[in-house]
Amino acid sequence: MLALSPGTTAGLVDPAATFEVRLGVPARDARLVLLDARDTMVPSSANSEVGFSASRFTLTPMEPLVPGGRYVLRLEGLESRPVKSDGGRAFEPLVILLQVTGEPPPAPPKKAKKKRGR
């Protein structure tokens, strides 16, 4: 599990990585999401534990990440992008850029265009 907190940068991650983000404030109105290079949400299971003085968010992708792929891990609000603490303080979303170790899979072969007869 890759544990992250605000101000942390993550470089290369394993294709089987899981993620954890900890905040020093209780924040029930927040979620952790993983986005691929097309800004599409990666199917994942996520969990949050909000205590009296802190919060912990975990995310596990349903399938291994694509080797060589680029992703964005983002802690954001449930209703809007800003994260709101239980005390009402708003924070900008936490955004962490990730790259997966390994070589990207080969591109699929391009289909040949059919020639039209004249």
C-alpha cells in the first residue's frame, strides 16, 4: 500500500498498487478517486475512516494498472471538488500524479484501408 498525505509526491508505482491518504482533520464529505490518462474513473473499491481528529481514505483498483500508464489520484469533495472538513473548512482537492512501472503494452495493429476500384 502506498501511503500518502498532503504535500506528498508519488513517482513510479507498481501495477498492483493500492493507495492510502491520511488527513489531519475529520472530513466525512470527501472521497478518493483514481483517474486514467483519459480522465476516466478507474473501477476501484474505496473506503474512508473518519475519526475525531483525522481521516483515512483507501483505494484499491479492481484490476492491475496498465504498465507505463499515467494516472491521477485525487482526494475530492463528495458534492463539489473542494474537500470540506467536518468543521466547515474547505480545502483544494489533493491531486497526485502517478506513473506505473514497466513498459506499456504494444499498440494494437492498425487496420489496413481497403482500396476502391475505379
